[in-house]
Amino acid sequence: MTILERSKKTDDISAKKEDVGNAKGNESQSQKENDLLELSKVESQFQKMMSEFNAIGGFSVDTGEQPVDTMVELLSSKDVAVSIAVLLSYIRYCVNHGIKKDITIKIGYNKPPSIPMNFAINEELLGDIYPGDVVEIN
């Protein structure tokens, strides 16, 4: 084999390696583009989900009335706070869907909370109100 033939063979091998490298580079580039496209889809879905949870953005139904923003701060044990949050969720569902519903609440049947419960509305501590048997909401 002559030097010219050997050089030509080396050039052919180099060209094949470049073609394989370009193909791999194209696959790699294509994979990167697919990953970026998928990431942008996931980001847009996440932004859409978060916009549905955005309470500050207002309500989607125009009632003609302006909502009243009230800050409620609750100081108690975790169990009491969770129970109140669940109760508020039930009430919210009924109010938003126009459902007439009786909700039975049992208070004090479990162990007493480790921290006494207090809460403030718009940074004013609300005093005790003697509980009645029926409270109407809305």
C-alpha cells in the first residue's frame, strides 16, 4: 500500500467518523430540542394550574359586587387549624355552588388542644361569643 492510498483510506475513515459524529450531534441536538419543547409544555401547564389557584387575581364570575378581603389569623394547635380549614372548605363549596346544606359540627369530643385557640380578624383579636345551636352562613 502506498502512502497516497493510505492517506486516502485515512481520509475516508475520518469522513465516516465525521458523518457518524454529525449524526450523533444531530440526534443530540434533536434530543435537546425535544427536551426544551417538553420543558416549555410542562412550564406552561404549571403556570396554568397556578393561575387557577391565584386567589388574588379575583373571581372568574362577575357578580357586580366587589369581594371583601379579610385577613384571618389563627393561633392554635395543628389539629384545630386543620379542622377549621376543612370546615371552611366545606362552607366555601356550598356558598360557591349555591347549595343549601346542614353541616353538623362536634366540638370538644377529642383530647383538648395543647395550645388554646385564638384568632384575629384584620389584626383585631375577636372575643368569645357564646355558641348557639344554629349558625346561618349566607
